[in-house]
Amino acid sequence: MPSNSTKILLLTTLTGGMLMSVSSNSWLGAWMGLEINLMSFIPLMSNVKNMYNTEASLKYFIVQVLASATLLFMVVMKTLTEELFTLESSTYTSMIICTPLLLKSGAAPLHWWFPGVMEGLSWENCALLMTIQKAAPLMLMSYLIEINAFTLSIILLSTMVGSIGGLNQTSMRKILTYSSINHTGWMLIALTTSETLWMMYFIIYSTLVLTVVSAIKLSGTSFINQTMLTNKEATLMKFMMFTSLLSLGGLPPFLGFLPKWIVIQAMITNSMAPLATIVVVTSLITLYYYLKISYSSFMILSVEPKWKLKIPQKRNNKEHYSSSSILNLLNSNSNLHSHHQH
């Protein structure tokens, strides 16, 4: 929980905006909620300690404003050209209004802003961006979404980009981003099936993301080669981090496999077996890059520097002595000896 009162206020308005757009009756209200949500998230991003921060918040701001403006424009155009506040009139309506919402939630091929923004944020904001910020656009999409070529292509692209994009990444933030894009594809499939299924998927996904992010934040890693250097004493932390990561990748018997299983079941029931095959294969690729992080730490090696010799010190409770300080001590002792001999 943030200690800062401004942050608490902003978090309240952030969730308030999300709830407002989800529970709104008209598209105008939904747009307003999205806007409030965006206006609360921008100040939350600003953090003095991080140099990429301004760039990230600017990118995010420009993209989201573009999406919001497009959404408002589309809704107004729709009310002018067709009957007021109906959604059944045209086949293109759902596609047109879904596009800015897809841009907001970062589904491929409109995902280009997402990795860059995530790279410049603190871990708490990353978690917000992957969970709460996705809720409102996806919920609004559930009013419109239907299985057609447009939706199917978005789903396929999201799952494929999310799986292949993460293969070459070294940054933990980017890996989580691409995984999030992949999960967005899955969530869209869940949306086409039923709203309750989507809610369940989203809640489980959010829980896992929060667990992973808090574990990574505690271990202080930003890149995958640092995961092996995390503290050997904190075995439980390491265990938590890697099991949550594998769960996020959807490895059975973990929790993250359950919603995927139900979605696959639903797809096969709705005779979408080819799509099911493709998304399962892409999900395996995401699981591969999670295993790549975990495997080395689990199985092969757990690196710990040899020169962290522990010498208990009487005066203050500093446990660690580095090799250089030990050498200095030895040197000073030998100097004293030589002085005594002279």
C-alpha cells in the first residue's frame, strides 16, 4: 500500500474511473470513465528515481489519448449516422468501436506501445498496467464482440506476437509484457464465449501477475540473468517467484492452467478446434521462455559469489566482508608486524 496520500487518491480515482466505465449505461459515460482512469494513471507513473519515466508516461499518454479520441469520434459518428444508441444496425460497428479499445488494452497488432511503456515503469505501475488498466476496455469489448474474421485475426495475432516476441527478450518487464499480450488473446477468446469465463480468467491472471511482480520486486531483479544471483538464503522467495512464473505460463498442475483448460474446453465445444490448437501451441512457446528463466535456477546452477566470506563483526551487525576488506586487514596486520620488528 502506498504511504503517499496523493498516490492513494490517484489509485482511488483510477479504480473509480475503471468501475465507472464498466458500469456505465451509455458510451459517453464509458468514455468518461476511461478518461478519468487515464488521467489518474499518468501522475502515478512519475517517479524521480527512474530516467526512462518521462518517456514512458508520454508514450502512454499519447497512445491512450489517441484511442480515447478515436472512441469518442466513432461513438458520436455512430449516433449521428445510425439510430441513436443502438448497436445492432451495422456489421462494421463492433469492429470500429472495438479497435480503439483493443489499442487501449494493448492487443496485437496494436501492441507496439506496450513493451516500451512497461520498460520505463516501476514494478507497481507495471502490475497496474497489466491488470486494472486492461479491465475496462475488455469489459466494454464484451458488449460488442462477436466471432468474425476481425476478432479471430486479433486473437491469433495477439497469441502469436505474445509468444514469439518474448523469445528474444532479456528484460523481465518485457517478458511479462509479451506474456500479457498472449494472455489478452486468451481473454478475447474467453470474451467471445461468456462473460463469467472472462471474469474468472482475468481474476486468476491478475492474482498471478501481482504475485510475480511482488516476488520480482522483492528479489530486485530486472533481467533474466540476475534471477540466478538472487539470495540463496531466501529459498522460499525464489520458490514463490518461479512457481508463480510457471503458473503464469500455464503449466499444469498450477493455478494458471485452470482458466486455460476451461477456455480450451469452451473452444472445442464451440467447434473452434483449429484455433484451439494454435493458441495452445503459442501458449507452449510462452511457457518455454518462462522455463528458460526458471530452469537454470531450479536445476543446473545457483550462483553465489565465493568471496562473500562471512566474518561476524563485534561492533556493528554487518555480516558481510568483501575480499578486498579482508586483504586490507591482512595488509595492515603485516605492516604492524613489520613496524614491531623494526
